[in-house]
Amino acid sequence: EVQLVESGGGLVKPGGSLRLSCAASGFTFSSYSMNWVRQAPGKGLEWVSSISSSSSYIYYADSVKGRFTISRDNAKNSLYLQMNSLRAEDTAVYYCAREGPVMVRGFDYWGQGTLVTVSS
Amino acid sequence: DIQMTQSPSSVSASVGDRVTITCRASQGISSWLAWYQQKPGKAPKLLIYAASSLQSGVPSRFSGSGSGTDFTLTISSLQPEDFATYYCQQANSFLFTFGPGTKVDIK
């Protein structure tokens, strides 16, 4: 069974940093691109970042470019999101999501999410 | 960047109704569109990929169509478990973009 479990969320002050993790199991992690998607309270989904299976290709939404860094450790079956210079508008539930096989091009498995609150 | 719009933003419907949601991309995305269902407090669930392909395990009352810039998600006969928010997502560009969502609630 595919499982994605996020951790690392919490309360942080504006300008602070946080590192999110996503532990993957039940599939060959090193074969799939992975993504972070966030959802502010009461709002819609916002794609944040993606990383290819071998970390060769990395993309960011304009809203986080230069502040967030996505990475992965295929030996540990883990995905990460380093978030720096956090702002109030970064407050959201952060989901990790697996990008399906090539012809799917959708996010076929999601974690349960971890809440990040940026507030003084 | 590719922008996505959805209409309506919300729809009230009854069990058994046919519901259609429209999604439009700001530029052509071929058939690289996905649809998701999200219930309160839960992670989104992939329903449709490549505009019209049903994800494994998703009931056949869900269907998708369209290509280029205009797409639709249809629920042929709304069931109680279908009351949720639906999002489209373009997958043509590696800068994935979601639509703003359509909430389907009980009439």
C-alpha cells in the first residue's frame, strides 16, 4: 500500500525557517517525481514545488522561489521542503504528493498533510 | 504561467442530478488536465487524468472531456458521497496550476 506521511509542521515566527519531511513507502520511491502542494485555511490548492525522480529537474511556484528548497533522499525514501524567510501567507496545510506514471501526469497519491502556521 | 479558471464556483444539486463543471486554461494544454475531489479535512483524490481517463477505483459516473483550453467534469448521477469540492489541474507545464475549485453541495 502506498503511504506518504508528512511531518515537521508547526508554529513559526515571520522570517523563520522550517523543514518539512515526507516519508514514502509501498512503492519504488526513486522512480517517481514528487511534489509539494499547499492549502491555506479555507482556500484552494496551490502547487508549490516538484522534483524529478533523480533530482535532475526542480521547479517552484513564483510565490516561493528563492525562499523554499525541495530535495529528496532516495536511499531514505524521503522528500523534503526547506522553507526559509517564512511569511504569514505561507500559513497552510502542506501535502506531499506523488506524480503518477508518465501518461497519468496527475498526483495519484497524497499524504495527510502537515500544518504550518506563520505568526508572531 | 498557465492560469486555470473554473465555473461555477459552487453548485447546489440533489442526489441523482447530473452535474457538469467547466475548467478553462489560459493557453492550450492539449489533454494534460486532471480532476480532483476533496472533502473537508481530507487530502485531494485524483479522479480523472489526461482529460478523460478514469483513475483506478473511481466510479464510472465520473467522466471528463475536452482538449486544448476547455474541459468538463461530469457526474452523471450525483451520490451522497460526491458532495465535495472539485479542482482541475493543468499538467502540460511543469509549473502545475490548479483551478480555484467548485464546491458541490446539497440542494
